[in-house]
Amino acid sequence: MKAFALKDGEFKMVTDEEVVHARLERLFMTTPGDEYGYVELGSRIPEYFWQKATQENIMGILSEIKILMNAHEKFIKLKSVSARVFNTAGSGGDSLEITLESDVGGKRIKTVIVSQKNNEGM
């Protein structure tokens, strides 16, 4: 997968990893109604980041990822997804790390999403 993207104020050829990270970020972090003209596109994942990291909520995030990938992403094939909760020193709360392993044209690409919250959230 090759693509041009606006990078450092110029259009440049970007790596497969950069394309995958950008596509996944847009897919997972765009909330319902935020994408003009694409009413069906939207993710509840940002809402989960403000909730406590219970087993139920983490399973909800993992389920949402699988649903979004199957419905909207045809080029990136999800191979595995995992989540872990850990305390970040000095942050005052927990962090949630989501790790995705995907396949793009036979190339394995790893994407890590980390959300930090204070004690009121996660």
C-alpha cells in the first residue's frame, strides 16, 4: 500500500506503517456523526477511554475494533488485537494499551494505541 500524505507541510510518499497507523487512527477515533457525509462511520472507542477499565469495557473496545475493521477497512486485515491496563508513574491513574497486529499485502504491521486517564476515569 503506497500513499501520499501531508507530512511536515508537504505532500510526501509515506511508509506502509504510516498509512496503516493513520487509517486506523481515523477509523477508531472518529466518533459517530463527526465524518461529514458518512453517517454510518463512527466509533465508540473514544467514549470507552473515559470509562473505568473494567473487563466489560475492555471487551467492548475489542469488539468495536473487530466490527469497525470488518465493516470499513478492506485493505488492512486484522490478525490479532489485545489490551492491557497498567499504571503510568506520575500520571495519577491507569493507562490502557491496545495492540493490533495487522497484515497489509503480506506485510505484518503492529499498531499500539495508548490512552492515559486520571483516577476519575479508568
